[in-house]
Amino acid sequence: MKTKRIIRETIITILLCVAALTTVIPFLYMISTAFKGQVFVFEVPPQFIPKNPTLQNFIAAFASNNFGRYFLNSIIVTVIAVLSILLLASMMAYALARYQFVGRKFIYGLVIFFMTMPAMSLIVPQFIVAHTLQLTDTLAGLIVLDVAQNLPFAVFLLKGFLEDIPKEIEEAAIIDGASPWSIYMHIVVPLCKPALATSAIIAFLGAWDEFVWASTITNSPQNRTLPVAIATFQGVHTTNWGLVFAASLIAIVPVLIMFISLQKYFVKGMVAGAVKG
């Protein structure tokens, strides 16, 4: 039995290592290419460690096609969307987890329904609504949709997390004269840090990497975000892969910073929030 267990664990370890390499190698190649000149991009065999590394691709990326403006647009859209999602989701989840009111189950059912709805199936009605509200080709239109797309999952996650928090803590605060808003701000929000951090990471990724809706709703260059700009980069520069990968690497940096900053809460929030619902 011990021999079988060792063999099984060895096979699983090998498979996991192969899977990890399959995931990591393309990322390493992207980093390597970002530091190469165009002449060395297609050399055979490919060199993962450039012989003559250069920062020219990064300099050219920042200097070309209003890249700084696209980066700023992505930051504005993502920050406002994430903060809005955290505020709305935490209040909505708190109401669903703690209060009994008419339509509570129906509202939560809608949350689950929209969480499972394929985003692509809503592009046409979303565009019609955005056009009616004059939100096309605006950053506000991007923000509203990012909030709408990522809000249901955040509500689901936070509601499950809140249901694991003992009600006695809030009842003690009520006895001491705390108002519902004080309980929410000073008790619920601090206790929900793991779930809020997890929701923030997922909402950040959804807003920062949004491409389909951003390319559909934006027409003018001054309202483009990074994913759309990088896609346009390829055509403008006849697919200079060093330049494209350098721009992509720059776009990844905020995501890495966000995840590294909140990673200690991430697993705890996912596990706790997914237990109930």
C-alpha cells in the first residue's frame, strides 16, 4: 500500500510540474521577447535569456500611440469600478444575509442567475441600453458595465462569508446603541476583509482585462483602455512582437501588484465565501 501511495504521489507531482511548465513557459517567453530587438524575436532555437537585452521596446511602448493615456484610462475605470463593486456588494450581501424582507429570495435568485449568465449573450442589449443612456464611447459606459458584470459574484461571495460571522457580535453592538450603519461600517466591513480582498482581486481582473465590451463601446482613441490599445498596437506596428509583449508586460504589472498585496486574504476569502450561499 505504501509503495502504491508513493507511486501515485509521484505521478501526481510529475503531472502538476508539467502543467506548471505549460503555464509558465509562454509567460517566460513573453518576458524574454519584450527585452529583444525585432531581429532576434524569431531566431531558432528561441533564446529565453536574450544575448543583448534592451529596454527599447518599453521606451517605444510608452512613447507610441498615447500609451500613457490608455494606461490612465484603465486605472480610472478599474479603480472606480472596483470601489463601486465593493461598496454595493457589501451592502447588498449584508442585507441579504441579515435581514428578512419581501422578495429576499427572489433578489438572491436574480444574483445567482446573472452570475451564471454568459457575458457574450448580453452584448447587444447592453449596447442598446448604453446607447439609450448616451454612455457609448465614454469611460462611464465602461465603468457601469464592469460593475454590472462583476457585482453578482461579489454579492454571492460576501453573503456566504457574512453568514459564517456570528450574529451575536452585531446583537451586542445593538444593545450598546449602535445603528445599522455603524454596525456595517465598524463591524461588518472589518470582519469581511478576506472576502472583500477576494472580491477586489476578481473585480480588478475583470475590469482591467475587459476587451470585448471596451472594443464595442469605444470609438475615439482618447477613451480606449489598455487591452484595446494593445490590440490596435499590433496593426499599427505591423506586429512588432517585442513592442507588443513589452506593452503587455507593462499591463500585467498592476495585476501582479494587486494580487501580491492581497494574496494572504485570497484563499481564505474564496473558501469561506463558497461554503454557503
